[in-house]
Amino acid sequence: MSGPLRYRPAWWIPGAHARTLWGKLIRRRARIDTHRERWDTPDGDFIDIDRLDAKPEHPRVLLLHGLEGSSRSHYAQGLLAAAHRRGWAADVLAFRSCGGEPNRLLRSYHSGETGDLDFVIRTLIAEQPAQPLVLTGVSLGGNVLLKWLGEQSDNVPSQVVAAAAISVPFDLARGSLHLQHGLSRLYESYFLRSLRKKAMGKAARFPGHLDTRAIRRATTLWDFDDAVTAPIHGFRNARDYYDRSSSIHWLAGVRVPTLLLNAVDDPFLPSSVLDDVRTIARTNAALHVEFVAKGGHVGFISGVAPWRAVYYAEARAIDFLGGALEARAALQ
């Protein structure tokens, strides 16, 4: 497997919050042409897949976005561009309700929902059984990815070669509490605006299933998960949802080579979570930990000047996955 790229935090963008916000507010986004397919799910709902084609003999990467993200998110476009430069096929799974229109059912997506990921992976493999598949998840999508890898453990299909998870919260309860303090509350408020709107739409379409007063009163993600995520997905409350969905509990079962890329200054979680992940990773050779001091949340900006910015996380993820593909090919 190839050695890691060198990361030097950009001197011209100091601070974890600036690193976090740069991509969404300032970054010029790559324009990668994809086409959308809508797949019906086994439970009568649908998911959207934004697809970048390549030759069938080339590898395919499946991308999972973060909370309220999509294939239009800056990091998704960056990862698609990086895959395109390699000649890989790529797909972005738009989680239920994130494709631009509401999904059919009351249920939606959440940090521990791995059923749709499993369905998509096995459908992709059925389409091209000989095509190597690599996986990348960002933030919430990284948590979903790691949980699926741990759940499946030794039953991961042989076509899945490697994975990369970027800015994963790992411990959802500690992350949710962390977002309630300081400037991190700005991110929480941002997500809540979108989530409340979707939840009120669900309440109107499915009367009697959600407490609209509780939705309106929710001032934290913990409140929202108590009022919406937990009841519609079969959890007792937010605490139960977080306990059962946090990927930190599933890391020991991961068996495919997996990069864990996080920043210690990530404003979405306390650094103590990363200390716990390091401890687990020491007992699992499949986990390749890269926790840098400065990077923010899905930031990792490098480069000598703003007009020559380098987005390390995307380059590193594709480099890691490419190295794993080369290593697999050398054994065949």
C-alpha cells in the first residue's frame, strides 16, 4: 500500500472553525457530470444514486455524504473529481430525503442506518461482479460506513477492497453534547433548520406519528433526535439511538483495510473520542488511524495560497483506496 501523502495545514486559514467553513462558503467546487438513477428499496421506498461512469474493468468507489448533504456537497464533488482523475467509476448514495424530494415512507435516514448501504453495495456487486469496489464516507456517512463494516465483519463481500472514513463522529452522544457549546452551536443551528423543515413535512404527511410541538421546541440535535429520529426509527430515545448507532462500538469488527482520517481540533466532537478510537485501533490491524492536529471538520486544507488550495482529505482517501486496490491486484 502506498505511503501517506504529506499534510501541512494551510497557514492562511487559521482556526478549526475557519477550516470547517471554508469548503462550504468559499471553495470553488469541481463540476463533475453525473446522471441520477432512482432505485426502489425492498421496503417500498426509494433512494437516489448519482453516478459517474467509467470502463467496467476499472474500480468503482461508493461515496456516502454527511448530515443533510448530497452529491452537490463540496467534499462529494471533490471526491468525485479525484475518482474521475483516476479513471474510476463513482456513485454517491443520496440518503433518504437528501435527493431533493421527500422519500415515500415515514422513516428517513440516520447515523446508524446501514440497510440502504447494504442494499446499494449488493446491487452494485450484482451489476458488475468482477469490478473491485471501494467505499468512502464523510461525517455521518463515515459513521454509517464503519458501522456497516463492523456489522458485516467477516461477511463483507469479497469485491469490497478497502474503505476510507473522514471526520467521523464515532461517539454520537459525546458529539451531540459537544455541539451544544461555544461556536459549535452554529453548526447545530444550521442543521436544525433543515431537519425541522423536513420533520414538519413528515408530520403533515403522516398525522399522529410525530409531536409537532416537540419538533418546534427542539433547540439541540439531542432534542431533535428525541422528538423525531428515535420514535420513527424504533429507538426508545436519543440516548438509545446514539448508543446503538455509534460506530465506535463496531470498530473492532472491521476486517477490510480502512483509513480513519480525523482532526483533533474537529469542532463536532471532543478530542477524547479520538483517544478512545486510537486504543481500539491498536488491537485491529485493519484500521489505519490518521488523526492530525489541525483540520477542522471535513476541512484538511493545505496549499501555499488560497488560490492554490489543496484538499488533503479527498486526495488522501483516494490515495489510500488506490494503494489497497494495487495491493489486491498484486496478489491475484
